[in-house]
Amino acid sequence: MDCNSYHTSMKTVVGERGQITIPKRIRDRLGIRAGQRLEVEERDGTIVARKAADDDAIAAVYGILRLPAPVDELIDEMRGPAEFPPGT
């Protein structure tokens, strides 16, 4: 086995403030992006990190859709323009 092989693990250095850098190959494989929140725990002498579940499901998806027109126009297109009673 090659002594420089990183198939099962990779090394990183703990900085002065306790920060580490997650190797790029691992970030890419797990889809971890800048600003991603992680849950970290100690388990049997091992540090375990996983993506934190977003507490607010709406906030997690807000703004991901790019609509071709304002929402009101799209609704009018789907069900027709709103008809208001006379004098309104």
C-alpha cells in the first residue's frame, strides 16, 4: 500500500482557534459549501461531523426558484385574472 494514499483518511491541522480545514475532495463528495452548518460530536474518542439539519424548512428553500415573471402574473396566467365585484 502506498504510504501517501488517502483513500480512507486525510490529514488536516488544527489552527490556533481550534479550526480545521475539511479537505476539498471530502467537501466536494459530501456537497459541503462555504457557510454550511455542521453538527460536531465526540463519539468513542473520534470527532464526527455531519451536515446540520436546517431548523426552518421554508428558509432552506426560500429563493431557490427563478421565476420567468412576477408571481401575480403567473397566477393570472394559470387561473385567469381575478374578477372583482363592481364598485371595488
